[in-house]
Amino acid sequence: MNRKNFIKLGSLGLSSLGLSSAGMRSWNNTIQKPIVLSTWDSGMAVNEAAWKILSANGKSIDAVEAGAMQIEDTINCCVGLGGYPDRDGIVTLDACIMDEHANCGAVAGIEQIKHPISVARKVMEKTPHVILVGNGAQQFAIENGFQKEPPVLSPSAEAAYKEWLIKSEYKPVINIENKKQGNGPFAPAFFEDGSPNHDTMGLVAMDMAGNLSGAVTTSGMAFKVHGRVGDSPIIGAGLYVDNEVGAATSSGVGEEVIRICGTHLVVEFMRQGYSPELACKKAVERIVKRDPKKAADIQVGFLAMNKKGVYGAYAIQKGFVFSVKSERENVVHDAKFIL
């Protein structure tokens, strides 16, 4: 950036750059590290699992895997084997992971494996490929020591599936991950046993060495067509990490994120000098502009962090929240929104 453009940019002020009060707290000469961010308020427990590694000077790649495994272990959560099935009554899982060297691995449509995030890491570390799907992903998992779990729906998922079969209507509810009230197969946000109803967990972390990594795990959209894959396991859509710039993840209607290569777009906006919050906002605007009428009925949220540990998020609709854990804070923030 030349001097003329720098002065011009400075005249816009911090508010024009989209810095939230949360982001501005760490916008200084001190890099905020280690730090971990995750989608939704269920990310608080996810962050704690990741923080155990980060605070012990561990690597960010190990931290994000541990965080993702924490929620995959949560019985009846809509991430992992307790998640909602597809319209054929089958639970299929997606996950991806990416480190500071752009090494990445993913699985999609995998069945009966408790920790798809760990299988994704094995794909990254032991194969020349990026993504394995379906039966092939399951076969690879078993060959690498993962146990095949019984294909049994959790009680909450089974009840929701039976209710859905009455009408068999596929119509996701906006912000179902964060709704505290409601009726029908996509609600409430907490099942009767107290477990959270979330369909995606995305997290990004920076370790003490300043290296970034990210992970995403999901059971996908409830009652989807068998074989459907959303943005979550797709590098550049549900997750992207560039160790020179920053990292981003997403949650919401994956098809819309795929259409704009959402997280790669967010990172590229940060490369251009935008704050994480404004980068997320510009990606959301891209979705809304493409189809304003459709955008009014869906939710997509982006969450990002740059190399200084400055973070930000933005969503189409009100209700997207994210969790932050560092030495300075351990909080849930509301994301800004367009509609």
C-alpha cells in the first residue's frame, strides 16, 4: 500500500473498517495468542477442550481437532452420531481440518464413525488426497483403527425424524442452532435432555507460535436428501486457513456458502486489508446480492480471525453467535447482521 492510499484508508476511520468493539480490543501492536474461536454458544465447551492444548504451548492443529472431538462426543447434539438423520433415517457426517501449511483433509457422508474430524486428519496426514466420501471414507477409517458404531438413532433424533415423516417437508428454520423456543422437527434449540441442537461446529485457532489451523464437523442439514454434502467439509467453503493472512469458518445453509467459496473469499478480503468483521460482512453481502429474496429466508454466518488475533463475524440474519477463548476473555459474542 502506497502512502497516498494509506492516508486515504486512515481517513475512513475504524468504524468504516467494520471493527467491532470486541475486535478493537485486540487491534494493537500485541498479537493476541493463543486464541480459539468457534461457532455458536456450544463453542464454549469446544473452546475449553482446545484451550487445554493451546495453553500448554501445544499446536493449533491439535487444538482444533480436540475441540471438534469434544462436540462429536456430546450425546444427542446435532453434530456427530447423535445428530439428525437424512430423509432415509441415516446419520451421515462431514468434517474437515486444515493446518498452517495448507495441508488439509476431509470426509463427507461417512456413517457409523464417532470422530469424523480425526478421520479427516488421517486423510490429511496419510494420503495424497484431500477428501474421501461415503463407503470409501468409512473403509479408510476402519483400516486406520476407528471403530464402527451401531447405526442407532439417538432418542431425540428418532423422535424428531418420526415427526418429520408426517409431512416430509424440508424447510430449515433460520438460526435453529440458537433458538430457545419453537415447535416442530427443527426445534427447540435444546432437546429434553438438555443437549444443544446445532448442525455445525466450526473453529479456528492460533497457537503461541502464531500458527493458524481450523476444523469443522457436522451432521449436515436435518432430513437432507441422502448423499447431500454442504459446505462444511469443503476447503474454501466451510473452512479456509492461510497462515500469512488468517482463517475463517462458516455455519448456515451450506449451498449458499459453496456458491461463493465463502471462507476463501473472507480470507482474500482480509488479504486486501479488511478487518475480519468487514471481510465476513462483504462475503455475506455477496450472498444477499446474488438472491435477495432467497436470502430473506435463510441464515449464513461467517467467523474469521487474522494473524494478529483480531476476530470478527457477520451473518445474514440476527441470531448468529460465536465463542471466544484467550487469556483475555472467555465469552460469547453476538454477530452483527444485515437483514
